[in-house]
Amino acid sequence: MAILDMANLGSYGYLTLIGAGVASCAGLFSLSGLARRRVTRIASRAAIIAVIAVAAIAFVISAAPIALAARGSKEREADCVIVLGAKVNGVEPSLTLTDRLRASLNYLKERPDAIAILSGGQGPDESMSEAAAMYDWLCERGVDPARLIIEDESTSTKENIAFSLAIINDDASIRSIAVITSGYHIFRAAEIASAAGITDIRLIPAASSRKVAALNYFIRETLIRIYGWISPSN
């Protein structure tokens, strides 16, 4: 095995050794930089995966009770049913509102002693209040107008419930309450009713005639619930 003779290297030999050392250091530094970039990429991917996982878990936790509530209550008998409004196109109920009205019509036909509070104000792009549109639709299909009460001041689900309860509280004959709304909307309506002090309430889901739209609304309701966790004051 040859032994390096430092005494006989000369200036050229020293320069060669220095160059080799510099090249070796540069190579090591380059490898170190590659390793750092690789670690950074792995950490970035891990962070992205963690964020997606947390978002997915939050969505599932929020969506589960909404999906369960959409089945409605087992007990559905009530003296009074509150029908929650939805958009009116001109003077015609939207498809969502029509779905709720069909469920209301069936409910009132099966329970001739029940009355209904039709709850919904008039939006800036509506030619009449949602309550008035519901009243006309039900009367045209044979429901006795004396069984229908119009609540046309509300502009939100919270006001639907609050203003309807104010009417109910003035009528001692009403001892049990039901709410008719779209399945995806049942959970939020129940939460609002509970916050208003009404825990024994029958929840009746209206079947949606537009499944894709219902899925979109279901996702919206889930996101609303997640936002409520993030900003509880809102």
C-alpha cells in the first residue's frame, strides 16, 4: 500500500490536495442541501395531509348529526305544525318550498284537527311573502283557510321559530308542536327551537324532489355548523 510522501509533493501536489478537499466539501454541502430540501418537502406534504385530515374529521363530525336528524322524529302527532318558508319565484313557490308544502298538505289531510303556521317573510327579490304563497298553494288544494295562520315577518330560520312561538304562546289550546322543513334543514331548526326553550318538538322532514340540490344544501348546512364552531358569537 503506497504511503503519501508529503515532503515530495511540491506546490502542484499541494494544490491538487487542496482542490480535492474543496471538491469533497462542496460535495458534502451539496448532499446536505439535498437532504434539507427533501426534509422540507416531506414536512410540507405531512402538513398538507394533516390539514386535510383535520378538515375531513371536522366535516364528518358536523355532518353526522345533520344526516341523522334528517330522518325526523318517530312521534309526529301535534296540535300545530310550523311550516318553514323558502324562496318564492315571483308568486310561485320554489321547488324547495313546494316540497315542504306537499309534506304539509299530507300532514294536514291526515290530521284534520291540526292547524298550521306558515312562516316566511318577503325577500327583496320576491313579489309576495313566502307565507302568503304557502297560504294560496294550500288553499288551492282544499285546505280550510281557518286552519292556516300566516306569519310573514320572519327573514331567517331563527325568526321563523321565534315569531311562530310567539303566536303559539297566545293560544292555550296548542299543547304540542311540529316543524316541517327540508330534511337537510331539520337539525338546524331543532337546535334553534331548543335554544328557544322548546325541547319537545316533532320534526317532520319534507322529501326533496331534487336530490343533487339537496346534497348541495346538506353540505352547506354542514359548513354552517363548522363555521358556528369557529365563530360561535355569530
